[in-house]
Amino acid sequence: MPTKEARAAMLEKLIDSLPNDKITRYKYGRVASAFLEHVGYHELTRDNIQEYFEYLRKDKGYADGTIRWNWAIIRKLFTANKLEWPFRNREAPVIRESNRRAPALRPDLICQYIKNAKAGKISAQATAFLALSTTYGLRPQELSEVRQADFDFTSLSILVRTAKHGRERWHKLPEEIVPYVQKYDWPPVSYHWVRKAYYEIEATIGRGHLEETGFHAIRRTLITEVGRYCQQLVVHRFFRWADTSMEEHYTAANYVGFDSAEQHDVIGQDESSDSIVFEHHPFVKVWGGRV
């Protein structure tokens, strides 16, 4: 039965086993910590581990891919602590075919959601989530982690803390969505509130819930539409998929100097990819102008 001290020691051993990379250590540590908190003082048995993944699926609403990612991190937690992992490789969570072909939303429906938000039919929170979702394709987890400090309205940029090993980087912030993200104060929220915001957005149409849809469905639409006009590398960069090139490690994200405050100007290939995407973006212009 792990004590509070024992759980802390387990977490420390996991962190020590990881590469000396702050982002990786933070993300792995967060997943492992959530698991240990959920298990509490119960034994780390096969049944308790399975119960946790059922909790992630049913109560937290995690997608198959996210559950599989959590599985890999928790298994690494066991390995780092020299504990026997009570599952075989073939027992790992699978990405169901229904999720591989999960639906995207019709672009005209998303445009209607945006128009309803601009008309004041939903809350400031739901409007802000919709603005970032339709602009950058943020996942629910990423929306829940946005904070006020992630916006730089002077240089018109935003820091996106990407989930699933993707790049954390500064994006250009289109002027069209600035009024809508400024009206919300971005406190910490859970997945539950992100999902609730989506239902609020959906309710403005008055036709009930579309099965298997959420902010992920908006992300799929945006990836599909942007991919019609932009090269694969541009799409890759804009949606912050993992990139291991040396250039990505060393290209500056911000500049500092004695004569000015820190500047979060988006530069280099990131600026280029943002500019290209925004030229062909299906939703940013919908946010501009009057209702």
C-alpha cells in the first residue's frame, strides 16, 4: 500500500529516468502524478490500473490515442521503479476503428457556430474556446491549459502548450479573434468544463448533439481544409506535430534585450507557416467584421 512519501519517491524515480528536457519531464510527471493521486493508498494491482483507464475513458472522456499515451507513461513509471508491469504488450489499449474514422464537422456548420458566438448567444468562456479551436485546432486538453500569461497582445502572439509530444510554440494571433479571447480571463479548468462549453456552442443550433463530436471534430475539419491548400510541411508545423529536426531545437522563440522587454515575436519558419495557413484559413476571416 503506497504511502504519500512512497508515491513521491516513485514519481522522482520516473523523472530521473527521463531525458533532461523540461517539457517531457513536465508532461510525463503530470500524467504519472494524476495516476498515483487517483490510486491513492490502494495497491498498484492490475484491477486498479484497469479501473483508472476506464475512469479516463468514461469520466474524463479521453480519446483512445490519449489513453494509449497515458498507458505508456504509467508503464514507464513501473519500469523506472523496478515494479512488475501486470499486462502483456498485446493488452495495451487499442485505437478503435471508429475513432480512426471519427467524424469532422462540416465547415458551414462551424461558421454558423462562430456567427452565433459573435452574436452573443454563448458565454465568454465558450466563445474564447471556440475562437482558439477554430483558429489553431486545439485539443480539449490544450484548451484547458491556456492561461492569461500565454497571450502577448503587444506582439499579437500566443503560446500553445501542445499535448501528445507535439511542439510547444508561439503562434501569430490573428486580430480577428483578439476581442473574443480578451473577454475571458482563462482560469484553470477541467476537461469537464471544456466539454460543457462545446455542448453550449452546439446548443445554439437547436438540433441536439452530434454523436462523436467535440472540439476534436473541429480540429479534424481544420486540418482537412488547411491541407487542401498548404504543403504537408506547413500543415505539420502549424498543428505543432512532433518535430525532431535540429533547427527546431535552436531556432529562437523570443528575443530579449536591455532596451526592451521580452518579445514573443513569431519568427522564421513558424512565422512563414502561420502566414501561409492564415492566407487560406477557412474560419479566421469569419471572426472578423460585424455579425
